[in-house]
Amino acid sequence: MQLALTNVGHRRALAVDRKEPGRAPLPGLDEALVALLGRGHEPWQGSRAQRDLMARAWVEAVEEPVDEAAIALRYRRNPLENVIKVVVEFTTCCNLSCEHCYNAGVGLRTENDLAALDAATAVFADMAIPNYSFTGGEVSKFGSGWLGLARSIRARGAQTISVLSNGWFLGEKDFEAAGRRYRDDRAYLDDLRDHGVSHVVFSIDGPEAVHDRSRGSPGLYARVVGGLGRVREASLEPRLSLLARSGPKDELARLVLDLAPLLYGQSDGAMERFCADETNIVSNFIDIGNGARKGGGIGYSLDAFPAEILRCKAFYRPYPHLTLKANGELSTCRIAQGGEGYGNFHLRPMVDILNHMQDAFIYRLHAEGRIADYLPLVDPEVFGTTCIHPCSLRAFTTMVAQRMHEAGVEAGDGEAVARINREVAAITGHLKDGGHRV
Ligand SMILES: C[S@@+](CC[C@H](N)C(=O)[O-])C[C@H]1O[C@@H](n2cnc3c(N)ncnc32)[C@H](O)[C@@H]1O
Ligand code: SF4
């Protein structure tokens, strides 16, 4: 029998070889992994190291005679190679209903099997993935247990842990957050820091009036801006997640000019630092969820959409992040359920899911460029004839394809395809109560 590295083993071997920080060293095993990385494959000798690597699913048996070119190709195309961050969507519950939120149609769920989530994140620590981000919904309010998990992730060597928030707790006194009681926002921020959180990322959807309207929360912009200094005083790094939408020219640049000094101090170059710092986020508006209802008549036409743009590399060569969804799914895309289909850590060990990503239908759908075959099956009567952001079209086409595959529905079964279109549209925000497009 011959052994070769699995996806997880290969990613760890690269991390060891490149001396990347953030993983507990395993003397003996790490050397064996790097040696195997160099050789490509090796015969099974039943050594202690080989048995241990096999038990961890960092190596696997390969068919003989060994196809060396296939092993080399598999290593070159390891879908985990470029992942540098894991986003943990701990809950989909939220205290707001923002007018753009892509999660609006997704079912409400909070992870309550903390041991399973902890075990899933440990696999990423094995591969020395350095960065973790907690998101929701609003995890800072509804994510009971997330702080304990953050502490555990940090203890395994994570370099950064960020939490994404709408900022609801800034300026509050005597409030409850994720099952704990806090005297004020500073006490909460101190507790985040004490649990290993390094960055607090607040969302801003535009200038003050635009933000407060979009969030349905008068005064929220001022509270977020006023709270950034308190985040710094608590020895945490404040950061921003900005929503770029079609507003007046230079609106986004002005926003960054105004806000960057509050993150980095009044020194020259705050804007450049904001742009170079990957812990800030700038997202274009994606017309999904509540955002789908904002869709206008402009954008990409569904019937003339280029096939090569529909295919998305994030599904087979994810960078920079993978997401663990609140329903337990490993996901490559954060929009609605667009990136789900690789496996669920409540049903299968995470190491098994990661090692077999290439076998998933959703992986092959994009890697082999077959996603375009499904575009004619997306019903413009349901989803409209145009979309604003290509990712919304990618997400709902992928969801239609994934559901057809799961249910064994053929393209010619018009009734079943129509049913699946409606099911997907209910999640992506394209259906109103009666089943008609908004
Ligand atoms: C889903 S929220 C969860 C975290 C937290 N509740 C918040 O609002 O910051 C994560 C980020 O996604 C952004 N977002 C939500 N819907 C979006 C959309 N349709 N297009 C682009 N970004 C969106 C939000 O503005 C936020 O920065
Ligand atoms: S964008 Fe964030 S705060 Fe707004 S509804 Fe979505 S999850 Fe909640």
C-alpha cells in the first residue's frame, strides 16, 4: 500500500515547511509530513508516525500502481492552500433588519453544540490557519458561548480574532450580551479582549443619514463613531466594514477620509493604512435577501450573462476565507446559502469534509465550469431579468443547481425545477408571500 497527503495533511505540511506560526508543533509527525510532501507518496511501513498520520486523516492510501502526476496535480490544486481565515457564523439571529441584509431569508439558528464547533475549528488550527472572525446575525448579542470558543481558538495559536457587529452595545449601560450581564460597553469590550478577541469590526453603510436609515436605527452611526476610541482604550483594534453602493461620486472616499483617523490616530496616512489593512472590509452591495427587494432595473441581464463570469473560483480555490455556517455547513460563499454543499460538521467530521471537498457536487459545478448549464433553468419570472451584482446571480444559480442535484431533478422536469426556483427565491428574498416576484 502507498500513502499520500490528504488536503488537510498537505496544508499542514506546507505550514510546517514554511515555518508558519500558529500551530502546536508535533515532533516526529511534522517531520514525517514534510518528508512526504517532498516525496509525493511513500510505501506503508506501519510505523508509529504513519499510523498516527492515518488516524488523524492527514494521509490516505492511494491506488497502485501510483499515478504520480495525479498526486502532484492534487497537491497543486489543494482547495485549502490559500485559505488564511475562518469565518464562524455563530448565529443568524439579529436585533436589526437592515434594508440591505443578505441573510434576511435564512432561517434563524444559533449554534448550541459548542463541542462540535470547537472540534471543527481545531482542524483549522492543525493547518495553522491564522485568522478567525465571528459573525452573524449579531453574534455579540445572541451568540451564547462564542466568547469561550474565541478563547479556545486563541489558545491554539490564532493570530487574530475579530468580531463583526452593528455596534448596538456602544453607549449602553447595564445590558445583557450573549448570556452575560455587563455594567457598560467598556466592561463588555474588556471581556472581549480577555477572551482573546483582537479586532472589533463595525459596519457602516454610508454617511450618517444613509447608515441610520439603512439600519432602521436612528443615532447608530454617531454611537459607532463615538465608540471607536473606547475600543482602542480597551486595547482592541477598531475596524470598519463599509458598504459601497451607488451613491454620489467620492462618497465612499470621503467616508474613509473621515473615519480612518478614528481607527489609526490623527497621523498622516490614516487613509492609506485603512486601504492596506485587510482587517477592514469594503463590500459592494449584493442584491440578495432584503437587498433583493432593492433591485432596480439596471445591472446584468440574466439572458446575456457571460458563462465565464458565472463560474467562481472561490468555490474550488477559496481565498481568503472559508465559512462555518450557523447550521453547521462548511461554506465557500457568505451570501444566503450560496456556498453550502461540501458537508455539515454536525453529520461528518470536519477533517473528512475538508479532505473530500473535490468530491462535492458544488465544487465540481464551478471547477468544471458546469454552472452555466443551470442558468437557463433560473426563472426570470421569479428572479427578475437583471441583477445588480454578479454574486447574487452566482448564488441563486448555484442554489438551484445544488437543490436539483440533491433531489435528483432532471433539467426536463419543468414542474420540479419551478418548485426549486421558488424554494430558492424564498431564501434569497426574491419571493413575496404569494410567490410572486417583488
Ligand atoms: C450579515 S452582517 C453580520 C454582522 C453584523 N450584524 C453587522 O451588520 O455588522 C455582515 C456584513 O455583511 C454586510 N452585508 C449584509 N448584507 C449585505 C449585502 N446585501 N451586500 C453587501 N454587504 C452586506 C453587512 O453590512 C455587514 O458588514
Ligand atoms: S446586516 Fe448585520 S445588523 Fe443588519 S440585519 Fe444583517 S445581520 Fe443584522
